[in-house]
Amino acid sequence: MPYLLLKDLPRYECLLEAAKEFPDLDPSAAEAFLHLLHTGDEVFGVTDQNLGEHDISQGRFGVLMLLWRGAQPRETRLLCAEECLPGPRTPAELAEAAGVTRATMTGLVDTLERDGFVKRQPDPEDRRQMSVRLTARGEKFLQAFLPGHFKAIAALMSPLSEAERKTLVRLLGKIQERAAVLHHRAKGAALAPTG
Amino acid sequence: MPYLLLKDLPRYECLLEAAKEFPDLDPSAAEAFLHLLHTGDEVFGVTDQNLGEHDISQGRFGVLMLLWRGAQPRETRLLCAEECLPGPRTPAELAEAAGVTRATMTGLVDTLERDGFVKRQPDPEDRRQMSVRLTARGEKFLQAFLPGHFKAIAALMSPLSEAERKTLVRLLGKIQERAAVLHHRAKGAALAPTG
DNA sequence: GGCAGACAGTTAGCCTCCTAACGACAATTG
DNA sequence: CAATTGTCGTTAGGAGGCTAACTGTCTGCC
């Protein structure tokens, strides 16, 4: 579990009290913020436990899913961004798709290859590049693992009705959009603080 | 940013397609699940950026907040679990409150002490224990940092109305509850698989 | 009083992430 | 064609998580 998060979230009344001293503190915003991080962490923890029982980490699972995408016939691909292009193949593409650095991807592919889930092959056309492919063992692992994973996700979301799930996704979407703007602006500001 | 998460979430139609092959895959559950993790990560990233600009990590910030709690007069404490007891003082208490192991807390306090935000003192009454206290510098940092932090949180949640925030917290609460049960059950099952 | 067990904090070793820098290669451009 | 510039994968070193094991201290029981 990656975040350091408080086990007990502060009560709303405490936030109200604190807002008296800090006018910038918006109690309902802080409450939603803390619940969002906390719930994300809990949910993450449940799936992590699942993965851990199969001796695989979140990062490695992500890479396997990305590779699997291209290995499957078009109709059954889980991850089909854009026009269902063949999945990423090189470490750089995988890193971009997974949202980690190339250096991190090197480490992930290292351990996946060590465990036999994945194989590196030099690219004959561009000798800088490598081609990463799922092995039969890697594919077998996914076929065996995914049903349980999907069951766990379904169980996590079972307290929510279909309508509530749609609502949740809609509300989260608003925050996502806003977060992307803030993230982007902060980056831009770092490069051009006067603009 | 701690999770390895896909930059582009799979589209809902793709989940529907995949559900044909995997009957355990509940498309709306998976959609909500992915959005939850993704949004949590984005939000985390924004605050992390904020913290990073002040050369402090999420983990260290959490420890400072826990220590600050006790250093403040009762009325203005942000984190007042139970009856607003004095905040945690020993590494073990801090670890418990933050949800990390004692070993991890040793490392966090190490770096915080190195940077002058915190001070370790031996407890004269129980020579096994240490007492961790915020220094003047640590307190000053929080006073300077918190307003911006609160502003960022308010900005993140600004697209949501008060009613939507309440709804979000309610829905997240349901998932949290469920996740806690699943987490607990999985742990118990590991200890007593037949019971 | 003395000893077994429990508890506090630390240490050691591992994993996953990061940034920065490198060597090898490709692409561009004079 | 040669030099610059950019890209690819890797390496090195740092931070923050974890578990397991250790040391020192307290507690409880005989």
C-alpha cells in the first residue's frame, strides 16, 4: 500500500473547527478529498492482496495486461485505445502507456523476464530498440488470474447500484478533468513562471 | 505517483466486449474501479506536486500533521480522533496512526530529524520508548505550507457542488466499508483457510 | 529475586518508483 | 559524407514502502 494515509479520517466537525483558523480550508472539499484518497487506497489494497497471492505486483500486472492486449485477437482485447492498434511492444511504448519512466520499465521487464512471463528480443530494424513479448507462461498466468481479479472488482463494487456507479464515474470524471488542468498548469508554471 | 496505472482507461465498449469472454467481468464495476484508482492517482499527483515544491514527501507530511495535532490547542486541532487525545508521540503510535509499519516510521523520522523538522528524545519513564516532537522549524513549515495545500484541495473539488460532494462521500463510504470487509476476510482466510 | 514473554525501536535486505547520466544507434542537416 | 541532435535501453543512486530478525527494556508470574 503506497500512500501514507491516516487510518482514521478526521471527523467533519473537526474540519469545521480547523476552518476557523485556516480560511483556505474548505471542509466539504477536504472531506471529499480525504475520502477519495482513503477509498482508493483501500481498494488498491484489496487488489494488491489478490495479486500478492500470485506473487505478482501491480506494476508487473500492468505490463502483462499491456502486452496481452496485442497478443489477443481484436474482439477480445481489454485495452483498445484509439483504433485498437497492436499493443505497445518496446519498453519505451510500454512505459508511456503505463505512465512510468523508461528506467522503471527496464526494472519491471527485468523481473518479468527473470520469472519467465516475458521475453526480450532485439529489433532487427532498429538496433536501439527491443521487442518485448508475452511468453506462453505469461499468457497462461493471465488466463488463470483474471477471473479471480474480475470477481474481486465486482465484489468491491457490489454495494453500489448501476445508477450509483454511473453517478460515481460522473463525479470522479469531473475531478479528474480538474486535476489534469491543475497538473498541467503547475508544470507549465514551472517552466514559465511569469506567463 | 505510486501506482502503475494506465494513462488511457479502456472504453466502456471494450469492457463490454471483454465481458463476453470473461463472464466474471462486470463492466460497470470495472469502469467504476478503474476511474476510482485513476482519479485517486491524479488527485494524489496534484498534492504531491505541491509537496514536492517544498521538498517534502507525502509520508513526511503525514507525520508532521500527526505531530502537529498534539502541539496545537484543542480547538484548532485538525486531527482529533476519539476525544481529542494528545496526538501520538512515540514512533509506534505514529506508525499505527499513519498506517505504516514501525520500521517505515523509523525511516521517516530519520529523514525528518535530519532535515530539522522533528526531534527525538528518550522517554525517561520507559527507556524502550522515544518521544518525537515537532521543532519550531517543523511548525513554521506547516503554518506556511497548509494554506496553499488547502487551496489546492479546494480547487480540486471546485467542480463539485456541495450536494455532489456529499453524494461522492456517501458512495465512497459504501466501497470503503466493503473493501474493509474483503481485506479482513482475506487476511483471516490466510490464517485459517478451512474455517 | 529471577526468568519467560511481550513490546519499542532499529537494522538488514528486498521491491518499486524516481532522476540523471551514459553508450549505442538513428535521423537530420550542413 | 560528417557532425549534430535526438532516441532507446540501461545503469547508478536515492527515497519510501515491506518483512524478518535483533537488541534492549519492561511486565508478570513463580
